[in-house]
Amino acid sequence: MTLKTQPEGVIFGRRLRELRLERELTQDALAQIVATSKPFISDLERGVKVPSLTMILRLADALDSRVYELVEVFDQTRRARKWGKRQQVEEPAD
């Protein structure tokens, strides 16, 4: 069975995994700290599930980070898309 990923979930999941590995935590250890299951953490990291606000707060606390550190990737992604559109518009026509 193939699980459907959500674009925002994939972006969040990459950042979550990055922070978790920087803190040298396993998925199981993180799951215990935030009172959830290892499969749920795995689903978050793969973008299959998107966390609730409550879970984002728990994850930030467990990772000893600010909420912004978890979600800043969305701001960066938005800026990159906006910048890409600007470049396309500004290119000279032949």
C-alpha cells in the first residue's frame, strides 16, 4: 500500500528529521518525549502526516528549539518560489 504524501508534510518532515538528527535523537526517543508513537514520527518525517499545532509545540520543546526553527522552511520555500517567478518575469525577451 502506497501512502500519499502532502507537499507541506514533506517539507516539514525534512526539517524535523534534520533537527532530530542534529540532537542525536532516534525516532523512538523523540516519540517518547512528545508522548506519541515511533510510527507517527516516521509518518511526519516522510510527509505522510502533518502535525497539529499542539504537536509542533511539543516537538519544538523536545528538540530544544523554537517553533520558528521547525516551520521556517515554509517561509524559505515561499521566498524561493516568489524569487523564481521574479527572475522569470525579469528575463529579457528575444
